[in-house]
Amino acid sequence: MRSIKNETNLGGKKILLRLDLNVPIVKGKISDTTRIDKILPTLKFLNKQKAKIIILSHVGRPRGKALNELSLKPICENLKEQLGLNVKLITQNINEVKNKDFFDNFDEEILMLENIRFYEEEEKNDNKFAKHLASFGDIYVNDAFSCSHRSHASIVEISKFLPSFSGLQIDSEIDALTKITSKITKPISCIIGGSKISTKIDIIKNLIPKFDNIIIVGAMANNFIEYFGHNIGKSIKEENCDLIIEQIISLSKKEKCEISFPEDVLVSKDLNGSYKKRKLNEILNDEMILDIGPRTIDKITNIIDSSKTILWNGPAGYFENPNFANGSIEIAKTIIKNNKLNKIFSVVGGGDTVSLLNSMKAVDGFNFVSTAGGAFLEYLEGKKLPGITALNQ
């Protein structure tokens, strides 16, 4: 990919900048600005270069309809405040904008087109729509890694009509993911959670040949606990997963990758209850597993301490109840401790894990925290992302 950070002759150029500003908005108020915060360096860089920035982005899934509750107006206001620059939201129907001279009518350094998903052609990756979008600018920059697994007009098709570059955020994301998938410093370990093994099986299969340790936590660990003959009570589990577990175990033995799952757990009779510590052979029928226990925490922290690279995707327990957040908090603290000593390179991804770190105000304690969701997971599966492929062509 050609990175926009290597371009110095951008003064006066109109830059079509695709961002993912899909932040949670409740009653017109943004409840989490993480995705906005991450793209500020790109905006500051382009502004310093005296470029005219035209932002393309979306919120939610309006499915081709203009919905007031999914307007980018709150995001526009947030950018004004954070950047100290004039940012104008263009609400005019973009199909009525005939050429890029239209954007000379505004004094603002940054213009933002209204939610690009208000147009049904966007998600259809419509060629004519993409060509029309491209007519607004001189250069296209994709800095929306988290949307780059989508074949949408402002992600893929638009790159056919303009000189196309990656933004600073995409560069950081690719660099971090490269360090845990190809340019690896070993030993390398992965802590992976979630509710369903079937959604993570391709990731696990892709990582086993490259990783030294795969640590299974969260609800998907319940399937492993049950597979090895233990009662899991009324814990969340996915049905019909024995074959998947057998595939994981078989591949891990072949590739000499150690698979770990909890050795002890914290349980409760309901999600809002207090906890009891249980060995795996002590779990009662009316109890559910909601966090990892102290022996398991010790084992995981020892693995982290002996690792040079760590990938974390998925909390260890039901952290929404503080009684079951300790496992995840201790994992975070151990990684942060090793980071401060420059002993480890750490990458974290996944909405729940990022939410946990935000609640701990611990995001800065990791080398890279990805908000990319589906694109992050598909990259770990070894899939080619259409938005990245388009930049490479």
C-alpha cells in the first residue's frame, strides 16, 4: 500500500478521507469516542499539509434511508471540539453535487458528508456511485480498517477512479497485525474468548501453526471443560462442538502449540450474584461458570510473563458484574506490567475487551488496541480484506 504519510505535496488538494466514525450515539450524545480519537492523527497530518479534507463515513445501518437519529452531526461537533478547527456537515444530497468545485464554496478546513449509508448504492459497491464520489476529490485515503472487510463503494470501488492511499490508522493496524501473524517475535501467545467456538475456529486454526500458546477463556472455554468430562451446570455453551474441539486438539499436537483452558473457576447461580470458587470437579447443576479462578489466573500470568508477543481477543469472564471481572483485570495488569518493562509486544482486539480496558482506563497500557471488530477477526483468519486489496492494486 502507498501511505499518505509519505506524501508531502498535498497543499490545496481535496482529500476524500474514508473513516469509520461508527460510534455509539444515545439520544444525540456520543457514549464512546474511541474510534474518533484514533483518527485524529490523520486529520491533523492532512490539515498541517494544508489539504482540504472531505470525510466519508457512516453510523449504524440505515439501509439506504436518511434517518435523523443516524446523522453524523454529533460526530461533527465532537471533531470541532477536539481539533479546534471548523468542521462543516454537508447535508445536501450528494447525488445533486455535480463537481468538486462545490466544495470551494466553504471556508472550513474539514467538510463531512452526511452518513454515506443513507445511499443504498454504498453497500451495493455501485460503480457509478463510486465514480461520482471520486469526482469530489483529487486523492482518496482509506483510514477505515474496521470497514475494510466490506465491499462497499466508498471502500473498494472508489479506489478505481483516484490515486489511492492508506491513512495513518490503517498503517498502524496493519503493522500491529503483521507483528502477530507473520513478522513474529517468539514466544507468542494468544488469549481468546467469546461465546461460540464456531465463530473463532478459523482464527484458532490459522494461529496454531504460528503460536506457542492458545489460551481459551470466556464462555467458549465451557465447551472444553465439558469435553474433558466435567459438569458445567447451567453455564453458557455451544451445542455440537466436540468435533471442533477434536480438530483444535489434533492440530495443536501436530504443530506443538499448547492449548490451555481453565483449571478452576468462579461460579454463581445467577449473573448478578456473588461468586464461589470451584475446582472443575465441584461445579453444581444449578451453578454457572462466570470467571476464571486463581489457579488459572496464575497459569495465564506465567504464560504472559514468558511471552514476547501477546494477542488478546475476548474477556475471561462476565466482567459486566464486578464480581466476575477479576480474571480479565489480572490479565490486563500482567500485560501492562510487561509492556512497561518493554518485555512484550501486545495487541488487543474485540469490542468487549476494548470496553473492559476503557472501564479500567488502561488502553494506553498496550502497544495496539484495535476497534476493528469483524475486519480484525477476518484478518486473523487469514482472509484478504477487500478494502486493503483495493489499495494494493
